[in-house]
Amino acid sequence: MDAVRGLAVLGMFAVHVGPSPQPEGAGYLLVAADGRAPALFTLLAGFSLVLAQRGTDPARRPEGWAARWRPLLIRSAVLAVLGLYLASLWPGILVILAFFAVYFLAAEPFTRLSTPVLTAVAGASVVVGPLLSFLLGPLFGYGSSGRGLVPEAADLTSWPGLGTVVCELLLTGAYPLATYFPYVLAGMALARLCDVRERVMARRMAVWGTAAAIAGYGSAWLAGHAFGTRQRLLGAIAVHHPEAMAAADPVREVLSSQFGAVPSTSWDWLLLADPYSQTPLETLGNAGVGCALIGLCALAARHAVGARLLRPLTVLGAMALSAYVVHALVLAGPAHGAASWSAWIAFSGAALALTWVWQRIWADSPLRRGPVEHALRLATQVGARA
């Protein structure tokens, strides 16, 4: 799991500091990361929630509202405050941490569902979440544009601002609950259904994930090239986004300012699988990629050579939150606006090296999981004892 999370960190760096993704040569690496890094982080969050629950002795699991919710509320509050602070620094990225706080709160009731029910809910959410976003967006004034913002601390200074924050977290932000929570549910269902310690199950995850990715992205490709989806979208764009018609790819131009959802101007938008469109087909494809990567890394980790090769990614993934916070701070300061291959290589190399050194230094200390991770764990433990 940490190795897959480490891959997601490198993918995040590619999106945040790499050049514009172009489908040619090495640019395919950036295309592969575009839109999938946050989806992978969110899927892994759901997967990890179930693993953590599985690793707890049932007799020692907290009972009662306070025992169950107090640590969760503290954890979510810390993530929310950290996310608001980083977003207020204007690092040039869409900070996701405040959204994760909402995901964790929303996930708690679903951890108590039976596996069949959870799996059914996860499957339905892949369609229902994007559909709700599409239908409800116009009711809040976001029918054709304006989505993709993230909450900032300054937004909390007034009641209208607080309402905007809630709306962004649930529906209109860059990573809203409506379109990203399906990844959490999919990760939870996968963790319930698949024990990656078993070779057969890891192999099935790799196969099932690949099949889901092909089904999601392939269906969108067929809709666009065989059934005229993109041509009809160009007509809708000419009416609602005429300024985008001059771009080389008007569809991508519209989506570039519409993170977390598609416009509600045509039902054909829901048949896309472009990065950050958050349609049912993109969600299915991204979840399939995550499932396949978990299976492949589990298979690789069963062999000494594979485990050794994955070790740098494992170390980085174990400290993913610290890496995220540090990279956001650097982007808010000396590396603000970085966008090149050299920047991506520098960020990736520094993250791999520094996390490796950190774990070597603190190998016998709880700090080995990372400074931010350790602080978050301490805060949660204090809440559990209170």
C-alpha cells in the first residue's frame, strides 16, 4: 500500500511541477499521472480505513458515540486546518487536505456496513455521485462554469463565506464529496473483498483493475469517436463557452477550469473520461488503475527483488502526508510556479532521498512514519484518551 501511495506522490509531483502533459514520448508519463494522482490517493484512503479496522482487535474497538467519533473529529479537524492554512499560502496547487477531512467523516457510517451492502453502495456511487453533481450544480449557480476552488481560512470569517466553504467541500470544489467519495467507497469495498496477502487475490486485482480501466476509458473513447459525443459537445461549447472554441481542444479547454466535475450544459459531458472530469466513466477507469496497481505491487512485494525495488516508493508512501505538506510549502515559496521536467526530477529525487534519510535516522522511533504523520497520530491518541 505504501508503495502505491509513493507512486501517487510522484504522480502528484508530475502534475504540480511537471510540464504540460503531451501525448508524445516521455510526455505519456505526465498524461498517465494527470487526474489519476488525487483519485489514487483517495482510493487508498478508503482501502487503508478498512485495513486499520481489520488490524484492530474486535474486543478493543471503541463503542459509544464519543469513543468512536472524538478521535475521528480531531483527525479531521487537524487535516482541515492544515488544508486551509496551505491553501491560504497560494502555493499554486489545489490543496486537497480539507476535502480529506470530509471524506473521513463521511466514511465512518459505511465502515459498519456488511461487505455485500458496501460493495453495492460503492458500485452505485460511481454513477450516483457524478450524476448528483451534474444535476445539483445549476441550483447553486454552477451550471456552466466556476467550479474547482478550494476552501481558504479567509472564507471562514463570514457566514456567506462559510456557506461557500460547505458548498465547495460537498459539491462545487476541486475535490468535492459528490464526485470523489466514490473512490473512498471503492477502496473500502476492495479491501473487504480482496486480501492482497494472497497471491491469487493480488493477481485477480491486477486483472480486474485492468479490465475496469479498459471498460471506463474505452467506453469514453467509443462514445467520442463512434457515437459523436465530442461533436455534440462542441455544439454545447459554442453556446455556453464560446471563448473556448479558439483552443486546439475546446473540450479540454473547458475542463481545465472545471476541476472536480463537468458542466451541466449537456448530458454528453457525462460520457467523457478526461482528467478531472469526474464522470462515471473516468471514476471507473481511475478506480481500475488503482486496483491494478495495488495488485501488481502486492505481487512484486512477494519476491525479494521486487520488494527491494519497491522499497524507495514504500518509504516515500509511508510519509506521503509529510511529503505533501513540505512540497506545498516549497511551492508557496522558492519554487512557486515551477513547471518543467527538471523541477519534477528535483522534487521527486529530493522526496525519495529525504524520506529515506529520515527513516534511517528515526528507525527506532515513532517519528519514522514522518513528522506530520506522527503529530496527527499524537493528536488522535489524545482525543481517544480524553
